[in-house]
Amino acid sequence: CTELHYDFLMASSIPLWPPRLPDQYTVVWLCALPEIEFTPAKMMLDHHHEKPEPDQWLNDSDDNYYFYGDLNGHNIVIAPMPVAQPGKVSAQMLVAPLSSSFPRIRIALFVGIGGGVPRCPSPSDAMDDIRLGDVVIGWADPGVPAVVEYDYAMYRDKEDRDLLSIVDNPNRTLITHLTPFLGNRVLGDRPGFDKNLERLKDEPDYQHPGLENDILFAADYEHTEVQGEKDPTCKACDKSRLVQRVARQTAKVIFHRGTILSGGLVMMNAQDRDILSRKYHDAKVFEMEAAGIMATTHCLVIRGVSNYSDSHRSPRWKKYAAATAACFARELLCEIRAKAITDLPHDQSPLPPPLDVNNNEGLQAQRDAQLLLKDGQWSRLGKNENAMVKYHSMT
């Protein structure tokens, strides 16, 4: 992420404060798509911190990019994944060196966008349905996993598979402070939420795209291409195949909680979407990274709904969805006292144990994996058994 830098601070309205020491940072804010999710993340901070020069206190094996700031007294490290390197393995590599560089990290938020699962049949109350721009968090009922790695399974057919991995719920401290959101799921009714969105008022791409642009086609109707090319506006699609839904009368964002489906594939098939959602606890959203780090970080996964996980997906809602997810993360951190986090014992750190800098073999395996990812060859990483096995044994 070398193209993400601090030059914009010269024109930013957010105050720039001196750098902190590494053991003063207690919260890590992870984002998978920095070209979309990084801007709203940094704009949610109360203050930005100067970047230490040089980063002498970072672990030698840590080549992540970090952005520093604070919010409601929490010192926060924003850690974006490298541009164009999505997926679970890339997410694992992002968090692997964090505990060495920031030994006091106590909670982790994974904030970004995902593909929603609209309710079928459409409910009579539009507020009970999942719509574009809404926010889904990975927090399910007791006994139900927050994140399901749906493509890591014993596969027989679409409706007959045994999961090989089920991920537990987030850190208890995070769940405890989600309680105030249950009384009213309309985030726009919270006094601070619209103010949070106003922090992005000078970013035109992050504004609400308009309720008229939130459309849903029947699950068995595929997107129609124009002259062999995908048309993101769906102008050529048959509007008679639109699902008739009760219209929302307001653009206020709704908060949903439940299971998140995480896998290595971009879900673009609405029928498969519905089959998998029904099979796995009426899951609310699809995404691609959380399963790689949930077991080791117990992070809270926060996803703004940018599409309906179907072939009609459009980039129109991506940045607004990233904004609503970031606003929710800010609202949550404003509910948590900074002292409640700093007082957590070290054994409640959400991060994997520090890398052994004397383990040359392990460090070389990590570097091998990083080279594959930097070359855009993350699909080959799973085939590189040596790098993969050694890397996972470290993490």
C-alpha cells in the first residue's frame, strides 16, 4: 500500500498530533479494500497521528502499511491489506506481525463492504429487509457462529456439505458494548450517526446513491450484457423481473446482526446465495477475508451492504457502503471507554502471538508467501505447500 500516504493531511480538517509509542495503541482497524475503505476509516478518527520516521520500532518482518490516530480516547492503528490482494491468506498475513509491532492491541475491528442477502420472501416491513447501504455485523445468537467459512467443507453438492471450520463469536468486550444498538436498529436515529456521515461530505463518491438505484432482481434472472460487455446500470435487464418490495421512505441506515459467510469466491449467483444463506443460519452477508483471521483475532466483522451477491452487482454503492460501515465502527468505539480497553489483560489480546524473529525458516516462509501475493499470485499460494504449511504453523 505504498501509494497510501500522509500527504492528504496538509489539506485535512482533522488535527494532526505527534506520534505515539507502539505500546499506546490498543485498537486495530482492519480493511480489506483500501482503495474503497481506507478513506472513510481515516475520516472517522478524531485526530491523526504523525507517522513515526523511521518506523524503527516495527518488527523487522513487518512490512504492513499503517495509519495512526485516535477516537474517543482510543489510540487506533488502521491496517489496510495491500491493494488488489484480497482473500483469507492475505488477511492472515496482515495480522501476523501486529502483536510484535503493537503489543498492547486489545480489540480488532474488520470494517468494509460485503454482498447482502435480501430476505425471501420480502417482508412487509421494509426496515426488516436488508437493503443497499445497510450495515451487517458478525454477531449471532448463542450457539450460532458469527462467521462461517462456507467453502471449506466436505462437498457433495450445493445443499449437502459438511463444514470443516466454524468460527466463534467476537471478543466479549465488543459484544457487551453492542447492546445499546439493539433497542433501535435505525442507525440514522442515533444523534451521532448522521454527523459521522457528514465527515465525508466533501467526498462526492461516498454520498447516498439514491433510493431509486436500490433495485433487486429475481434470483433466477441473470444480468443481461450489452454487446458482450457487462453494463453496471442494468439498463438492458428486464424490469418486469424486479422483485416487488415495500419501498423504504427514508435513506436512514439499518443495522442487522447475524452470521456472515466468508469464502474465497466472489458470490455472483443469487440462487446459490439463497441456498447457502438458508443452510447456514439465515446468513446476512457474503465476504472474502474474515474466515482467515476470525479464529485468531476474534474481531468484530462490520460490513456495509454494497450489492445483493448476484450477477447484477454494480460499483455504484461500494463507497457509500464503506462509509456506513465506518460510521458504525465509530459509533461503537464511542460507546466503549478507553480505560475499558487499556485495562484488559494481555491474555485477552485478539492477535496471534508474535513471530519468532530467531525462526529463520518461519520468516522465510512468510517472505515467500508475501512475494507471491505482491506479484498478484495469491491463487498460487495454496499450491505452494512449503510456504503455506510453514506460514500457517507460524500463525
